[in-house]
Amino acid sequence: MCGFGFGYAGWWPWMILRMGLGIVITIGFVIWITRLVRDYGYNRKHAIELLDEKFANGEIGEEEYMQKKKIIKGK
């Protein structure tokens, strides 16, 4: 009967498809998390560079510089 209805003979293609879909979703999730973490690190580095620039130009004082740098680094 075309492989359907007799045990699991007709289900193996669907099992392989589902397993493949699970692998693709897992890989996609790992890539998404990796990019998220990398972009967060870049944004933090960029913020510190801007803060350094403002301090060097005299736009902010040393106390404000240290306070904001502490906040950006999360300590």
C-alpha cells in the first residue's frame, strides 16, 4: 500500500526531514546568538572609543569619564 500503514516503513522520510529541520534550526540559532554577542561587543567597544574621544577633546571631565566607562564595562 505505497509504504503507508505497515509499521514505520512509510514514516522514515518524514523522520529524516524532521531531523534535518531540527539541525537547520539549531545551526541557525547558534549563528544568531554568535552574531548577537559579537555585535554587542562591537557596540561596547565603539562606545568606549567615543567616550575616550570626548574626554580627549575636553567635552567631559575625568570624574564623568570614569563613571561612564565603569557603566559601559558593566562593573
